Amino acid sequence: MILIADSGSTKTHWKLLKKDNTLETHYTKGLNPFFTDKNVFSEVINHGLPIPKDQVEALHFYGSGCGTEGMIAVVKEYLHDSFPTAAISVYGDLFGAARAMLGNQKGIACILGTGSVSCVYDGQKIIRGIPSLGYILGDEGGGVTLGRELLKAFFYHELPEHLHAAFTETYHLTREMMLENVYHRPAPNAYLATFTKFIRTYQQDPFIHNLVYRCFDIFFKNHVQVYPEHKELPLVFTGSVSSNMKDILVEVAAAYGTTISTIMKEPMEGLVAFHLQNDR
């Protein structure tokens, strides 16, 4: 059996490709090695992934935080504890997004989920990219940035009255509660990204539309237009934020003279197709 994982900071999407060609789907919490240690990896997989792990022959793990050789080695070690007999391959989530949406075609692949990142892909490998600086210094346009900007607007009393009332009714959030979650509890990036649900609901409101537009504009400025070929190559996006707010994303792309070829909520379908073709 072949197991494929697409792991972000918020959740991990698993697909088990069985010997009879059927597929089994599972979800667990996100397994970003920057925020998740070896014990948590083991706990999530061993208790949250109900599959016969000793029968997995190959594991392809595409993960947020797995973009360097050092982190790839760390995650391989973590995964080996739960899958001791499997051949384990670990890739960055951006490579997975490019492989899923572009296949063997050259293009610019972008992720807008909890975080954000982009690259130029030549059909086989990533040949150029802007380094991810994480949720404090980077992740422009991602859910963590959108959530942060919404919280600032709420606590600075910048939200229009109707939005302030709706936010208050939805979350009953105090400044003390927010500070506790952001500065003292694990995974503050995932916490901030939870507020994209409110943004998605009210994205047609002019204030929220402008908030999202500004965040996407910064993403394009820092992660798309920096590639000289950005107007010629196919431009593709994956991630919940790009999928849920695609109208605003298309609007920003048009302002930069580009057209988005594909917006895919999750890359798993493309990854399954790739590995069915190449691993059997």
C-alpha cells in the first residue's frame, strides 16, 4: 500500500492507496516540524490515523516546514518511528503543490493557506523561489496574516459597527483571551488562521474586501511579480484561502496583468494521480 500525506500547519490530509486500487481518506491535525515535536508526530499518527501502518510500503509526505534538507531529515526520522518498514520520501508542501497542479509543465505555483509561499517550477523540480520567513516575518496573504489584520482592526476599533457587532457575537473574544492564544499557547499561526472563517463569510463587505485585497496585493508584490516571467508562465494556486476568496485573488492578479490558470483547494487529487501513474 502507498500512503500520501499533504500536511499544512492546520491539518494533514492522508490518502491510502490500497492494493485493490481503492482509496481511503483520513484527516489529522497539521504536522509542521517547526511547531510539532517527535512525540506529537507519533501521537497524532498512532492515535489519529487508523490504518495498518506495518502494511504501508511507501510513504510520500508533502509538508509545510519541510523545505530544507535539515527538516526533511528530521521528519523522516519522526515518520520512521510509526512506519518502520516503509520507504519514506519527504518533500516540501510547495513542491507537492507544483507537482499536483502543473505535472510536468513549467509554471509558477503558489500556496495561500495558513501560510503562503511561491516558486517557479520547471516540470520536474523547483528552480527558483522566495524563501518562506514564517508567520512572524512572512506568510503575506495567508490565513495567519488575514487573521492578524482582522484582530488588529477589531481591537483598534477600526471595524465598521455592523462588523464589530458580528465579530463580538461570533467570538466573545477579550484582549486577554487573544493574547493568551497568540503568545502563550502552541501553534499561534493556526489560531490566527481560524479567523479566516469570519473573513470568508463577510468577504463581500467593502471593509473586509479591502482588507483581503491589501493582503493579496502584498503577496503578489513579494511572491509573484518578482519573477520576470510571471506574465508568461501558467500561474496556479492552492490552499483554503485562495480557494475560499478566489474572486478577490483573481481581481488582484488582473491588477498585476496576470491570469490565474488554476485555483485548487487541496493538491491531493493531483498527487494521487501522479503516484498512481508512477508508483505502480
